[in-house]
Amino acid sequence: MKTREHGFTLVEVLIVVGVISVIASVSVPVLIRARISSNEASAIASLRAVVSAQADYFSLNGAYGESLTALATTCATVTTPFLSADLNANGVLKSGYVFTVVPGVGGVAGANDACGTPVSSGFYATATPLTVGMTGSRGFAADAHLSIWQDVTGALPTQPFTASATTTPLGR
């Protein structure tokens, strides 16, 4: 009498592969949405940190920093940076978003700050998703009014900020 070898049949293996495929197809979009949500929360928090840094910078210099570098720089007069090192230069990538600070629309150049860096009477801070739909679905921006705005298409809200079908304020 012939003994049967132990193992899985081809049909059993195909059924297991099929079940795993169905589970993966359901869970991958959920994981992507969770990552996008996490990246957006981080972008909003980072933009709030930039707005807070600009407010502190303004109280010392009477004007706003023209870049992330200006907010993260120290010198003999300013020994503690206004902003943490993870946002220390324009174009920095953090949690799937690219951050920048530039002089705002209508901003007028002022005298240099306490470290000798140029300043402006306004600023425009942005957080742009690196890949819309994969790293983030919304674009964020803030200016000298110190409130954060979002655009649900992934584009950046433009100055002057006005509410529209896709652009709304998030608050301070």
C-alpha cells in the first residue's frame, strides 16, 4: 500500500494566495490614507511652529524672517533659534511635505535683523505635498495674519487668502 505524502495541494496554495491578495487589496488603501492623514497632521503642526517662530521673530526684530534659514539661525545676539533644526532651510522635506518661507505678497524689505539677515514686513510659509495623493492630499500656507489655510486639491493657497470651494482657513 502506498502512503500519501504530507503537504499542501496546488489548490490549497492557490486559495491561500487568493485570500492574502484580497486582504492586501483591502488594507493597502487604508494604510495609504492613514499615512496621508499622519503626514498632513505633521505638516499642520510644523506650519504652526513656523507661524509661532515668525511671531517671536517679529517681536524681536519688528519684521518677519524671509526664509526658514533666518528662523533657524543663531548668532552672538540670538543664541537660541526661533525654529527647530528639522525646519532649518527652504525646501526641507519633512513627513512627505516640502516647506518654504518667502517674503509675502506686498511685503516690504526692512533693515537687517539682529543677526544681520534681511527681513520683510510680510511672509508666506508653505507646506506642499511631495506627491499629491500619496504623501498628502492638501496644500497648506500661512502668512503675516498668522492663520493657516488649506487647499484640498493639493495646490497651495495663494495670497491674499480668500475662501473658495477648495480653499478654507484652518485657524491659528
